[in-house]
Amino acid sequence: MKIMPCPLNGPRNISEFVYGGEVTDMPEPNQCSDQQWAEYVFYSDNQIGVVREWWLHAPSNYWFIAERHTQSDEIIRSYDASEIFNQRVEFSPQDPQEAS
């Protein structure tokens, strides 16, 4: 049985988790092109090595970050996202009329 160390719930069976993709820098939503946004949302580097990834503990609905080696599948560490993200991103329309 494979175990994932959840920062909130402790070691849990990997079947309780959902992969959320690589942690990457988000482009400015109201200023980037559709191509840039699509690359951010849908593509990853897919390289061998240690990557930072979003993971969800489904039973508690808790999102966190794990560092995992993509070749060995070893989970190096996991931690709360607040360790690297300290600001909330607000998505708002560029044109106030679009909001109505």
C-alpha cells in the first residue's frame, strides 16, 4: 500500500488523493493571451526529477503541495500551500459591464 503524507491529516492511503497538476507561475489572467492561459492550465514540463505538485485529500477537501520525484515516484515532502503562496488571486472581468 502506497502512503501519502498529508500535512493536515497525516499519512493516508494514496487512494484518498487526487492529483492536481504541477505548481507553476500563473500568468496575469486579464493580460495574457488565450494561448498563454491554455499552456498554464493544460501543459506541464513532464521532466524527470523532483517537481512541486498540487494534491487534494478528497475526504477532507484539503489542497496542499507535494514534492515528488517523477522517475521513482518517491514523495520527498508535502506541505501547506501557504508556505509559498501568501496572496489570494482575484479573478475579475476587465470590463465592468462584463460582470452584469
